[in-house]
Amino acid sequence: MTIDRRRFLLRSGLGAVGAFAALSGSGDADADVTLPVSGNDATLGPVPFEGRHQAGILTALPPAAAFLALDVIAEDRSTLTDLFRTVTARARYLTAGGVPPDLGTASPPSDSGTLGADVPADALTVTLGVSSSLFDDRFALATRRPIRLTTMRAFPNDGLNPDWLGGDLMLQLCAGSTDTVLHALRDITRHTRGAMQVRWRMDGFISPPRPTGLPRNHLGFMDGIANPDVTNPKIADQLLWVVKGHGEPAWAVGGSYHVIRLIRMFTEFWDRVSLHVQQATIGRYRASGAPLGMTSYTDIPDYAKDRHGYDVPLTAHMRLANPRTAITEPSRILRRGYNYDLGVDVNGTLNMGLVFNCFQQDLLRQFEATQTRLVDEPLADYIRPFGGGYFFALPGVRNSEDWLGRGLMQA
Amino acid sequence: MAPEIASYRGYVTQKLGLEASEVQLLATAIAAGQVGAARAAWLTAHLTWHRIGGAYDAFGDLGLAIDGTALRLQDGILSPQFTGFHKVELDLWQNGDLAAAATDTATLLSDVDELAGKFPHESISAAELPLRTHDILEDALRDELSGDDDYGSGTDMAAVEADVDGTRELLSLLAPVLNPGAPHLEATATNELNKLDAALAATRTNGQWVAVTQVPLAQREQVDGDIGAALETLDLVPELVQVKGLTT
């Protein structure tokens, strides 16, 4: 009886609500009761792995993520090639899901087992990027560096901590639930031991919309509201993807520059600031997400009319980040931010904040221009960027023979 | 708010004069090659800066030059922009470099003199004082009680004590404005600041200040909890003062 029930739980795809109902009705006096968990039913299907571009950029944001900066310790180019091929093979398998090989009871199992015997896809995406440090003299790749790939600079309000900077590679893992992300993380690191090491890692989550609209960050404000419409291929080719004719190496076409900034939020301090100041700092109403003076979070502020900043202050974060002028339009970026939550500091304050995560065609023209407009903004008092880096998300894997980094390694 | 602003200006102007003389004493001790005396003079002068309420970007770029840390500089402690008290602290405690300390103290003195000359003529917005009443300790919690701005002296707890002094000064200055709307706020905040002072004093060992990370957990928790409680009270000040058109 007990064994049957356990098997049922595994096969039901961990649908917690369903499992709870089944248990409640079993009439088994000593049954363990699993409390239902909402919005976490592990039934999300697969996101296609192959394509012109990697998944995890235009893909809808699932609630769980991990960002791993890795250093390549492989000694030569052929080992680096093997590394790219291995990451590709694991990503291909993990994003599709399936039953891992049974190696029998005498061997260490082929899979960690944390997702059960039949690994669900759960909307997992694996997005791999490279940083400028990969193009040093180790692998003789210097001539193939995407020409706009630089090292992240310190902006005036940053307090960068070397423990949270750098890395040759960036692995962005996103999925429907944390266990799926961690399963992928363990699988990929296991299969690449001796070739790369995790340098730093930050996990992220996205809250459900409360009550509706968009998810909120730790400051209580809806975040990531105003993204350019990159579902329009024409706009995507202007803002998101590296395209032909910009002086980039041919292999880089279809990739995208990836910026990650780890931003601590001083939430205790923020909570001690008046709602008026909070809203003036961001430029939106906290409750509705609407721009100040408007009614819905989808409303577009008219800064030409509000040119003195009576509604949205001229220094509001939203207004500085995206002034909505013809001149600043080409600097727009695609944001995919995740909240992070990392315990407490030595002084007992909560260590939480934002994994600012964005993709673009040109680091200087887009992220750096935007960030430069934000220097010394009022919000800077309540946040501190402390880590992250610049990466180049590789072009997609085109077919079953292709692998991530093939263009780079075989150019 | 005009009388309060005038009192504040008088308080800071007087303290900046004291600051300049104390930095001069620091320079003298360094010139005499007396490391022990120099360290003591450094602490005296640095605590005066905190009593001024120089925290939280109160004095713009000059304030950063006088008491900024290397945290926000691209080249960290190697940056030429890393100047002021914490640079001298690094020279005196970690590097044992009296020559560098002499040069850096000369820069510090010139920056303090410049500020002392400019400050009496700076405009002070009415919104500033009530915000600073909790900003000083917000700064203390973030930068000092985290140990982030300790460059070797291990005197962050003393700096927080001086921050409490600066906060008390602002609180008493604003009391006439606060009392009609919130008759108990000043007394509540004063009690909480007294408690915080007691917790800070308790961290001294044999009369010596101890670096934040070396303070036993139970004592640190008391300090962190007491500063948090005081801040939860002080954060009501800006609203009570009701400065119209207040923006950040």
C-alpha cells in the first residue's frame, strides 16, 4: 500500500494538489499528508532547445533561475571544444526531459534523482555565454572576440566585490521550479568536472503577480514593465541580436550581449522611507504600478507634456532609465530580472536584492548608456550594485549535429 | 524652519573649526613620528567628523573626499580618489606608512579647511534636516556596523557612538517643530538612543574599542537591534516636520 502510494506520487509528476487530494481520500490512518503548494505543479512542458538563437532570452520568464559564472580550467582548445559539446549535450537532454539511463544498483546513478525517475522538462532553459576573459591567450581565440565584448566597468554608485565578479562563462538556468534549476545545475557541473569551475552563483526567483499585472521586486514595485517589443523581429534585430554588418565576427551573428548586475537592496532603509518618497524615487505608484499621474501599469507616460516633472519627477528611476525620446530609443534593453534572497549580513540586515539581467545588441550603446543616465539617481541611496559581469550569449544550436560555441571554435 | 537651519549651520560651523584643529594635531603627531599618538589623534578627529553628522553624503564631493571609502572606486584602495580619514587609517594601522600618512593628512586638512570656508555660505534645504535625523544612523548601520568601512582601526563602534551624538543634536534642534504633532517622539527616540549608547559602550574591552567582527555575537545583536529600533522611531521625523514639496 505504502509502496504503491509512493510510486503514484512519482508518476503523477509531483502534482502537489493532486497528490494531496489522493492522500486525503485514501482513508489510510498513518498516511503522511503532503501540504499542497500552489503555482508549483511541475507540469510545464519543454521549451525547444534548438533555434537561431538560444532559448532563455525571448522565452517567457519562469519563476526560478540560477546564474553561474564559471571559470574554464581546461588547458587547451580541444578540451574547451569538448566542454562546449558536453554542455550542449546535457542541455539538450535536460531541456527535453526523459528517463535517465539505468546503470544498475552497483554504480553511482546516472542522475541525481532529485526530480524523480522521469525527469520533467519543466520549461527549463540553459543559456550559455562567454566573457572577454575567454579571449585571452589561453585558447588563442583573441581574434574571434565579439568586438563589443568588454569587461564590466565600475559605475560611480557601485561597490563591487571581487568575489562576485568575472568568470569566463555564464550559465543562465531558468525553469518552472527551483528543484528543476538545481537538478540541471548538478547535472551540468557533474558532467564538466575538470573543465570548468563555478566562480560565483546567484539564485533568483520571480514572484507571482500580486494581485495582477507584473511581478514585484523587493522594493514592492512592479519591475520589468517597459520592455521593447522584441517579439517583433524587426525590433529584435535593432535592439537584441547581433546581426550582419556591424563589424562583428560572422560566428557571432544570432548571439546577444548579456549583462548581469547583482544589486543589493537595503530593504530596512527603504521600508523607513515615506510612500511619497518611494513613489517619487521610482516614478510609479507602488500599489498599481501605474506611472505617477496615470491609472494603469500599462499606461505610457507622456514626458513631453510632463516636461517639468510635476507628475513623474525628472530624477525618477523610470524616467532616467527610459526617457522615451527618439535619441534614447536605440539604448533600450530587454530586461529579464530576478529577485534574489541570500540570508543576513554581519549587521543582521537582510541580504536581498535584484539580479538585474538584460540582453542587447550593443553594450556601450544600450546598457552603459542607460546606466550612465542613472548615475547618482535618488534610488542609488537604497541599492548597491556589488557584482556581475558582461557576457556574450552564443548563437543558438541549429540542428541535432550543432553545438554551442561551434561557430566560435571552428571559425 | 529658519531658526532651526540657523542653529544647524552654527553647530556645524563650530565643529568644522574644531575638526580643522584636530586634524592639525594629527599632522603634528605624524610629523613627530609618534604612531601611538597619531592613532589617538586620528580617532579624536574622526569622531568629531561623525558628530558633525557628515554621514550620508551631507557635504557632497568634499564630504566624500574627507570620509569616503574605497568601496565605490574602480581601483579600490589604490585609486588616487581614495583620500581622507580612511586612507590615513589604512596608512597608520595596516601599512605602517608614516610618510604616506603625512601626505594624506595634508590633503585631508586642506579638504577640511575648504569645507569650513565654504559651509557657512552653502544653502541648506528645509527638507534636509529631518531626513538627516534618520539618515545618519542608516549610514551607521549599513557602513559601520557591517564593518565595511574599517580600514584597520577597529573603531566602528566608536564612530556609531559619535553618530548617535550627531543624531541627538539634530533631534533636539528639531524638537520645537516635532513636539506639537508628536509630544512623545523626542522622549521615545532619546530613550532608544540611550539604550543604543549603552549597548555600544558594552562592546569595549578593557577600555579599548573592538572591531565589529570581533565583538561577541550577543553584544552585536544588542547594538544592531537597538539601532534598528531607534531608526524605526526616527523615520517618523520627516513626515512630522511636514516639509512641503519634499522629494528625494
